[in-house]
Amino acid sequence: MSTPPRPARATDSYFEAVGGEETFRRLVAHFYEAVATDPILRPLYPEEDLGPAEERLRMFLIQYWGGPGTYSELRGHPRLRMRHAPFAVGPVQIETWLRHMLASLDELGLAPDLDAPLRHYLITAAYSLQNTDELPETGTSGP
């Protein structure tokens, strides 16, 4: 059982205020549970095991929000656009990613003042990675 986030003090980092690593672990685990069965997002993850992708996202978010710098120690600078360039990230992928990620954020039940900055970042970051306007292949011949 995890501890609920405690009220932030003036000296707390966002990472500490939301409950530290456990909060980001829950966020990312819930997100990847949805990705595993999503027909739009799952093809974007070439690895059969989503565990490594889950770990990378978790480490990135932890570092970004004031936790340990393990992501950079292991992988270097995040370079999000470069790392996502090989994958078609269009409006459908972004909306699907956000639907799952924001549902995962909702599951955390953070106080509004803690939820808002993370929600804003996730939305902004998702749209910044768009690299195509193409729609994904659906296997249908059209409307």
C-alpha cells in the first residue's frame, strides 16, 4: 500500500510533494498496462517486453520532476524529439497517448495544485513530439 502524497512545504521539490518515486512508478505502470493492449500505441513499441520502455519513462519523469538523475546517468541527455523521430507520432497517436496517460494521472488522485503542473507538462510534451499528420493504418478501405 502506498502512502498518499503529503502537503507540500516551501522547501519540497515537486517530486517529493507528490510522493516521490512510488507516485511515478504507479503513474507509468498504469499507463503501460493500457499501452499493452492498445492497437494504436502498441505498434510504436518495437520491444516485445514493455518493461524497458516503462523503466525509461519512469526514470525520465522522476528526473524531470526533481528526483534522482538516473535517466541521464544511464542514457545521456533526454533529447525527446530525436528519440521519438523514428516513430510516426501524429494526432491520433498523441490523442491516444494522452487519453491513457491522463487516465493514469487521474488514478493518482493528486490534489489539484499538484495535478495541474504534471497534466500541463504531459499535454505540452505530447504535442511537441508530433512529427507527422498521417493517420495510422487501420486495415479498412475508408469511410
